[in-house]
Amino acid sequence: MASTTQPRSKVRERREDVRRRVLRTAAEMMADGTPYTELPVQRIAERAQVARSTFYLHFPDKSRLLIALADEAVEALFGEAVVWWRADHADGVDGVAHAMRQMIAAYREHRRVLHALGEVAGYDPDVAEFWRDRMRRFTEVVQARLDAELRAGTVDPEMDVRTTAQVLIWTVERTISAHCHHDEGTGDERIARTLARSIWLTVYGIPPGPPRAAPRREPGLRGP
């Protein structure tokens, strides 16, 4: 048993190492300013120090490479928002704003991969299906929360939860994408707060007011 298990383990480790090197190399080349669509497989393989044939063992084509890169980027983009949608919302608009800040930061960190994802999804069916699937998963999270709020009577009873979830998700994603493309970071807080207010108003109608202070007791008066 040991004679077969050990070699298999080593082979698996080597495969994982090659995959990591290729992904890291592609990400570094994009970070250097090379658009994804202009990355030749041969250059990626050479910089990752793997044979071209080895590259294709792990990634049958560049679409699969982009999907692998985008998987981590999309998870980072939506991760904090998923946490907020599943939370109790006791922190009100501030909680939404925190999630929006994290989404903006994640988009900036992975902007080249996410930009390539949006571009290639326009003509590559595999990449398009990956992107639709990830957006569909996030939509289901938001829709589940809106359904729960509808049953609890905390949102407009006329709300179309499925369409509302779709509108919120696409509005946030497109707004952050456009913002990060045109702004170097000075407007991040403004966008985060504006998106937060828009989401809260759409879901709950009005944002919560500031905490109410305890009533002051007049001097000389005793309580009951």
C-alpha cells in the first residue's frame, strides 16, 4: 500500500504546485499591465517554468485559466456582502456600508481579472456561464433574505423579491466596476455610503434614525 500511496501523493502535490505556479504567473503578468486577452499561453508557460503541454493538462484552454483566476476574485468580491445579507442587520446602514467598502476593496485588488471576466464573458460561452452561475448564486442569497423579510412583514408586501434581488446585485456590481475604472480611490467612501443607503431604502423603505437618548429627568422630580 505504501509503495503506491506515496507516489500518488507526490504526483498530486506536483500537479497542485504546477497549477499554483501557472495561476500566480498569469496574475503577475496581468498585474504588470498585460491585458488578459494579450497573454500568450507560451509566455505564461515559460515564465511559470512548465512545458506548454503541461499547461494544457491543467487548463484545456485560456478560458479555463481565466475561470480559475476569476473563481477567487469573485469569491472575494461577494464574500462580505453574503455575510451581511445573512446577518441580523442590527447595525443598519453602517453594516451595509461596511460590506460595500469590502466589495470596493476586493474589486480594486482583483480588478484586472474581473475586468477580463466581464470582457471575455461577452463572447466566450464557458466564461459567460461561469459568471452567470456566480451571479445566480449571489442572487439566491439575497432573494432568500428578502423572502424571509417578506414573511416577517418587515418589507413592502408588494415587493417582487426575485426581481428586487437581481436589480440590487447588478446595480451594486456595475456601479463598483464603473467607479473603480474611473476613480483612483478618493470617492470610495462616498460610493460605499451611497450604495448602502440605496440598498437599505430599497429593502426597508427608510434608514434607521440615530439612537434615541434616554429621556432626561427634571431636577427635583422623583420617579415613582
